[in-house]
Amino acid sequence: MPVTTVRNIPEEHYDLLRREARRQRTSVNSEILDAIRNKAEELKRRRRAARAMARIDKLRAEVARKY
């Protein structure tokens, strides 16, 4: 599994992560991984939506040519 170091996290963001970690009884690392996982899932959804919209646009163009 890849390992990375995150530097220069704004203190206010780190404090939010730390508080959420405490509330969830997890580590700051777990909170950061969760945020990364959520962002990756969001990007996947956006890519799927963009592909679907491209297919819809293609079908609309085909229908418009026929009629």
C-alpha cells in the first residue's frame, strides 16, 4: 500500500480532523483516509455521470438526425 506524508495542513483543518477523530474514537490518520476515500468515490461518480451524459448527448443527436 502506498505511503505518503501530508505537509502544511492548515491548523484549523487539522483541528477539525482531530476533533472528529476523537468523536469517532479513531485516529487522525483514519479520518484523513476516510476523506481521501470519499473524494475518490465522488470522482468515480462524476466520471460515470459524465460518460452517461455523453451517451445521452450522442443518442439525442442520433434521434435529431432521424426526425
